[in-house]
Amino acid sequence: MQVTMVGTAYAAKDPAAAAAWFAEHFGFTVNIDLGWYVNTQHPRHPQYSLDFVRADHESWPKAARGREVVGALLAFLVEDVDAEHRRLASAGLEVVMDLVTEPWGQRRFQVAGPDGLLVEVLQPVAPDPEWLKANGLG
């Protein structure tokens, strides 16, 4: 398979509002807005598409129409997770998981995104040698 682009689409009550949230807080650009469908991309990642479809639209899978996003987490790897935590918390975003350093080598936090979507912001850190050893990795 020759993949030329990777994209995700999420159900949204208001696709334009969801796209605007990602534009404001994460730097995405709205490319297409059809009302029921909004396509965004990040300027630094043109091969990734983040799209929103009105949850009750006929193009959305029938079994999932009208439902809020459940069990989905979108993650962004950043250079300074502490700075991003300060920035997003001060912007009023709901932090649903506070900053934590994981023994497997991540420092991360999560915020509530539009329509039930969770957004994780993380950066790699040195893993705990004892954790690596205990898990057969060290």
C-alpha cells in the first residue's frame, strides 16, 4: 500500500467550532468548510489531515450517528510539555489529566477537546532504568 496522506475524522456537533478550537489552541488551519464537514491541517504537517463531520450527517457511519466521541485520544508530541501545559491551562482549557512523568519515558497531560475528544500533549523523557529492567527492556 502506498499511503499518500494520513487523516482522522471525528464526529462533532459543530464541526466549524471544533476546527476553530484546534486552530486557536494547536495552530491548525481550516482548508475546507462545508458546514457539515471541516478539513484542517497543521502547517508543519501537511501530510496529516484532521477533519470534523457533523455527528448526525448522512456521511457519518449510521451506527455512530449522533453519538459523542468516546474512547478517542489525539496526541501531540512537543518540545516543551511544561510550557504547553501552562499555555493551555491559562487559556482556560479543561485539564483532565495533570502533568505526569511516566516511568516508560513520557511527560504528558491531557485536556478535554471538543465533543468528548481527549487531547494529549507529551514529550519524551529518559525512561526509569528500573522500570525498563522490570519490563524486560533494560
